[in-house]
Amino acid sequence: MDPAANSTRPPAPSPARDESGGESPFIVRFWGVRGSIASPGPATVRYGGNTACIEVRCGGAHIVFDCGTGIRPLGESLARDGGPADIDLLLTHSHLDHISGLPFFAPAFDPASRLRLWSGHLPPERPFRTVLADMMTAPLFPVPVEIFRADCQFRDFQAGQTLELAPGVPAGVVVRTCRLNHPDGATGYRVEHDGRSLCVLTDTEHPAEGRDPVILELLRGADVMVYDSTYTDAEYPTRVGWGHSTWQECLRLAEAAGVGRAVIFHHDPARTDDALDAIAAEAAAMRPGSLVAYEGMELSL
């Protein structure tokens, strides 16, 4: 069953073309859609219980947003495909639900693979490699980060910069960033290719009034926006300051920024499949074309 089957989808954008006249693909696939902690079980089987991981392929770039528990099945899929991986891992932040899958990512143990790990939220004195090494240290973890055999390059930056991805990725793939409102910091991303754009903004809390102008600017006119929708408007007042937003705010923000399609993401671990079905129906009525993310969902921009 497709959990988004009842959503009203807007017309698909016209595909871009490569020099040979064929379509230039821009594919987004969801491997983990939960927030805070993995929540497997019979009540979450349709939307999935893994934490955040989104795969993007466009213009020769292979991009993965976040390394939650969803990155383990992604790694298994890549291993079955064979051949080394060459991936830019773009971290929104380093809370456990967004990095705990990295020590179980198969390409990290392949000497022929290359991984570039980007992090824009940490202070210079505490780069991401140090944070990861602290996590992969006894008694928290049995093996150190040095167990990775892939060529792992740790690329720390400051949110707000435009990133240059892997050597060999065409200049037509642009990654813009901005800071988000989350405890310990977080980074939002916009990937642009062939006139199409995807924004990923999680984890972030909306302002008490109005819209964050920095986030609005990053989102302006994007084809697809994936947004932190952990709570409902009714739940949010008791969770102010926790660093998350609501699915209704997701749709309001998409409307304000002229976004084509909004994707509700980072589901509360207690949110059941039935509850997400209800949100999907309400969201489709509020803003037709809106989707609720589920594991295995694939979008072609």
C-alpha cells in the first residue's frame, strides 16, 4: 500500500534534458523518516521506523542527507549493487538520531569507497570527526572510528556557505546552506541542478511570529521541500524550545516561499501509521500535492 495514495499530486515539472537529448535525472529516495529514536513495530510498519536518511542522485552527484538508522539499509543496497561508493554525506547536525547509523554503513568499510562528510553546525574547536570519535569510544561503542577503511574526508564548514562537492561533479550541481533553529545548531540545505531544486530542513523550530527570513530565502521557489514536521499545531505549545516544528507550519512555510511540493518529515517516534494517514489526508486538503514521507518513497523532480 502506498501511504500517500490519497494525496493529490500536482503536475510533474518538465524534465530537464542532457546534451544527448535524454532526461537528466534528479531522484530523491527516503531511507529513514523518523526523529529522536528509531521506532520499529507493528504500528509503524508502513511509514517505517528508521531515523533520518535521504538519498539524492543528480548531475553525477551522489548525496546522502544524514546518517540515522536508515543509512544501514541504504548501505546494504549499495553493497548489493557492487562497486565502490563515492558519496557526499551532508549532515544537518550531530544528534544521535542523525548519526548513529554511520558505524553500520557498509561503504565506510570498503577501501575503494570515498566518503566526504560535511558538517556546518559545530564550532571550529570541536569538528565532526572529534564528535564521531567520541561516540565510537568505549564504553559507548566497541571499535574506534579508525575501523573505517574507506577514504573518509571530514569537511567542516559554517552554515551559510555554498559547498563544492566531489571533484568531477559538474558545476551544475550547487549546494547552498543556511543555519537552522535547533539546540546545538543545525544546517539546512538546498541542492540545485538543471533548473530544479530540493531543500532539506530538519531539525528546526519556527519563530513565535512570522517566518525566518534566512530560511525563506533558501526555500524560495524550490520544487520540493523536506521539512521537520515532528509535531502538530495542537501539540506544539507544550514543546516550545525543543527545536522542532509542525506539519501545518511546513505547509504554511511552503506557501509563503512558493515551494512546489512540501514533504512532511522527521515523524515523532510515537506517531502511528494510522495517525500519519490522517495527517496525509489533512495535508492534502490544506495544500494539494503535499506528501508524508515514508521509507522507500521516491520522488523524481
